[in-house]
Amino acid sequence: MHAVRLHAFGPAENLIHEEVPDPVPGPGQVRIAVAAAGVHLLDAALREGHRGPLPELPALPTVPGREVAGVVDALGDGVDALWLGRRVVAHLGLVPGGYAELAVTEVERLHDIPENLDPAAAVAMIGTGRTALGIAQFAEPGPDDVVVVPAAAGGIGTLLVQHAGNAGATVIGLAGGPEKTARVRANGAGLAVDYTDPGWPAEVRAHLGGRPATLVYDGVGGQVAREAVALLGPGGRHLVFGWSAEGIADGRGYAVEGLSESVLGPAMLRKAGGLRALELRALAEAAQGRLRPAVTRFPLAGAATAHRALEGRTTIGKVVLEP
């Protein structure tokens, strides 16, 4: 098979598309003929040699990627034969291997792909979708809320805009540049503003007519987060789930004591009832059409290009590789 391997930590050019031996599923495992593999900012941090939230860096050479969708084409010992040939999606957990034509994982990680979802959308929901719903559960919006979503054209931001809109909230989406703000507007935001324009907070305040924001879903940090938090009124909430403006390797989320809450990690899983519960809910929301992930597609051989585009913030929604 062909896979993308990393032989040395460093720039995106270190991602090499090459031929490697086919993986063989062990006991309790299946092999998936991959139709779509998710790309994450964490993949880029690991590629550079920064472990981020993971306990350690992967041993080299490694095949990056932890989200795959496709068709089960081989079974390990002890796996029910009914899995063979089924369309499935899985998050591989701490074990990489997604940037490949074939990937192996434990059978208990599998979910059937709903009939009306393509593999790329399923990949978006198994990782990004579960995260978006995990974040939202800490402050579920309602009709009286004014929700500000920085990075609203990103994978998580796209889904948070939709989720808040489904709940009847007034949604303000922030994105960089006219193409992205147009997509945010089409995605259902009541107002989409370009955060690269220094006057964007005034534009939001004018749109709201003096009404304060009640909730900020913040995966950006930096100056954008500071200005978004300044829009909050008394009793407002600032949910922090990332700091992409600062960099995954050494960044820190912007926080205000008594106002901000970090929602990543064990607290998210305890509240949701575990990862699998979030994954099931995310896939169901997409199957019902309530959440519609945005996807930017690249060929598997273009993994380096995909990484550069993601790091350069030129992508919209979830970045996916297709063999």
C-alpha cells in the first residue's frame, strides 16, 4: 500500500508519500480500506517534534493521522464476520496510522457510517464533531443567548455556529478574510465579521445595538480572544478549548479569572459520558442534517500541501486526505 510517513521531525516537506507493507489486523482488530483520513493541527505539532497534549512523541518513522473512514476489508481473530465489507469510521486514539490506504484499529472503535454521509463527512464528525458537541455541553445556548465564535470557518467553529443557530441563539462568527466570512454567513451566522479588520468589535457592537454577548466559544486565544471576551456582559461565559493563535506547542489560552473555563480533557468526557457517547451523538446529528461539516479535501500524496494550508489558515472546515 501507499502511506505518508514521517522519518524526521520538521517541516511539512518531511511528510513522504511512499510504498510500505500492508498492515495486518491482530486479534480483535479490523483493517480498513481508507477512503478519507482526517488532518488535525495536532498532527502538524507532532510533525515538528512537539507532543502537545500527548504523553510522548511517536517513534519514527511514523504514519500520522488518527481519524479514518472507509470499508472493512480484513478481520483479525475473534472479530465477527459481519463487519467485513461494512462502511465504517473510527478514531484511532493514541495510535497513529491514518494517512494511508489501509489502517488497522480495534473493532470496538468502529461506527457504521450513516447512509447519507460520505466518508469525509464521517471523518469530520468522529473527531471534530465530537469535540464541538463536547464543548457546547458546558454552556448549551438558547434563544436568549448572543454567541461569539472565533475561527468560525474552521472545522469546530463551523459546527458550533450551526449548533448555536439550531438552538435559536444570535450567532456572531469571526473569520479571517472575505471568502471565509462569506462561508460563515452562508453557514447561518447572523453576522460574520473579518477579525483581521481592527474595527470588527465596533461592527459587532453596532449590529447588537448595545446588547452584550453571553457566550464565547474560544479555540483561538490571542488578541481576537481578548476582544471577543470584552463583548461579554455580566454573567457571560468564556469557554476555552484551544489557542491556535499562540501555537499548539507552547501557547496558552487567554483566560479571565471567574469568567473563563477550560473545557478540554477529562472534564469533557465525564460530562458527556465518554468519547463513544459523543461520537454517536455527532454522527447522529450529521445524519439528521442538523450539523453539516465543512471539508477541504487533498489527495493522500498531497499531505505536505495539506499541512502547509492548514498551518497557513487557508483551509475551510475539516481538512481531509483521500487516497
